[in-house]
Amino acid sequence: MKIVVRRDDAALAVLKSLKKGPVSGEEIATKLGVSRTAVWKAVEKLKKAGYVIDARKRVGYVLVSSPEFSAYEVADVCFANGILEVHHYSSIDSTNEKAKEKQGIVVIADRQTAGRGRRGRRWYSEEGGLYFSISLPPHLNMEDLPKLTLTTGVAVCEALSFANAKLKWPNDVLVGGKKVCGVLCEVVGEAESPAVVVGIGINVTNPIPDELKDIATNLLEFGVGRKEIFEKVVGNFFRLYRKLPSDWEEIRQRWKELSDTLGRIVEIRVAERLYRGIAVDIDESGALILDSNGKVERIFSGECFYLQR
Ligand code: BT5
């Protein structure tokens, strides 16, 4: 299944009508100023997206049930924030790969067959989780990109405040000390001010594989659905993204408030190098400041391990 919803999608308007109650094809057609065939096509599209819609004699179309999640359900928050298209796949290799193909879209998948973390690591993407990518036209310079990862973390963390989520440098969101979300920002092309794809994976009700049970968790116990989480994350993300780069200071302070990392003794791996010390700050440029036996290290990206819990 692949659904693409655009701003002017008649199916969106038809769905809004159906949600108010049964309505005849003719009534909708007149109201929207489209043909009855267009209404019928819109209804078929909605059915494909998982809506159960009956056509009853003398009553018209009746919305019997809505899917737990669909591109139509979350289109409003996307379009309100300047997104042009919402793509929803039941299965895809990686939403980040797909989102690189076009600027200004959001790509969502129910599962990924080749979900990726940083440096080619794997991201487990079983059904039940929220996997999506936002493709953004050029706006930030290369040197501002570490800030974008931290900003995305803040957006997710605030959306998961019901679970008392915390931030682990550089790109993890933790619940109960375990990873519930990972962020993967990738640039498209090589411009000084590049287009960027922001990938977000959140474990909602998807099972955690045995080998990750010690370090990963999901949100099952909180009973919150993907739609609600998606809307909150996307709303928060754009509210904060619009502040970049000028109001980064505000986001930096928020990151520090939500941080689980600052104050801890950590080991940071950056390619072949290994740093050890106390994580003391995030500086104005978005770097982690490490106090390594009195020597100050500034680190922009790497793998972070806590040496004490
Ligand atoms: C990340 O990488 O944390 C970034 C993950 C981004 C995933 C999203 S999903 C939508 C979009 N499309 C993609 O293809 N990717 C993005 P990293 O910091 O490298 O962490 C990867 C490590 O997290 C793995 O090596 C595992 O240890 C762990 N891990 C893998 N799957 C996980 C999961 N579902 N939940 C928690 N931890 C996981």
C-alpha cells in the first residue's frame, strides 16, 4: 500500500464531510464543486487507506470505521507547517531514502525493511512503531546541522513528556533510561546550504528484539497511539525549526534541561578516536563539551556510552 496525500486532495475534503455523518455522493459533489465520479474515486482512495465506507441506498456514504493511523489523519498538521505531500507506505526500505527524492514532503512507513541508524547501523522497524522522514528545503548552513539533530531530539522529547522522556547526546531519546527514539539527519547533495532529511524512529507498540531489550524500550504501557505522537512531534518540530538558526540559544537551553547526559562520566567514540570524561555542556555551536581530566574537548558527533549509571 502506498498513499500520497496532496494539499488539494479531494479525498481529504470527502473524509471531512464523511466524519460529520452520512452524506450522499451528490451532496458532497455539489459542496466540493467536483463530479460524482471524483467523489467515488476519492472514496476508493480512502478505502485503500483503511477506511471502511459503506454506500447505502437512500442514505449515501457512511463512514463505518477509520484506521488507527493514516496519511489522511495526519495531513492537517503537515500542511499547516508547509509540507506539500504526505506519503504513507505499509512497507518501505527506508523512509529517509524515499524522502531524499523530493523536497517538502513527509514519508511515513508502518515498517521498514532496511531502516538505518548512523554509520550504516541497523534500525529495527517492526510494525507498531512510528518511522518517518521530513525532507526540508535548504535553510541551514552545514555548520548548523548538529543543531538540527539536537532540535529534533527536543521536539520528540517534549512530545513524549507523558513518559518523562530524556535526551541522550547526540541523537537518542530515552524513556526509563532506555532508547525509545533515534534521529538520523542526512544532507542531500553537497551545497553549502543543503536540503536535509530528518528521519525519526519511535518505538510505540512494536516489539523490541531480544538483543536490544537491555538498551531499548517502547511506549506500549502508556497507551498512546501513533497519530497522537506524530502530530505532537511534527508540531513541536516545526515550531522549533522555525527558530533556527537565530533563536538556537533557546533550544540549546531546553536541550540542557531535558538532558540525561550532562553531568555523567561518558566515553565517546568518534571514528577511531576515544574520549573519556565528564559531559559538562552543549556549547553555542551545538558541540558537546567534555571535561577530560581538565582538558576541554569539543565533540560534534559520535557514539556515547555512559560509564556510570
Ligand atoms: C539512530 O542511529 O538512532 C537513528 C535511527 C533513525 C531511524 C529512523 S526511522 C525513520 C528513518 N528512516 C531510516 O532508515 N532511519 C530513520 P544510531 O544512533 O546509529 O543508533 C543505532 C543503534 O540503535 C543500533 O545499533 C541499535 O543498537 C539501536 N537500535 C536499533 N533499532 C532500535 C530500535 N528500534 N529501538 C531502539 N534502539 C534501536
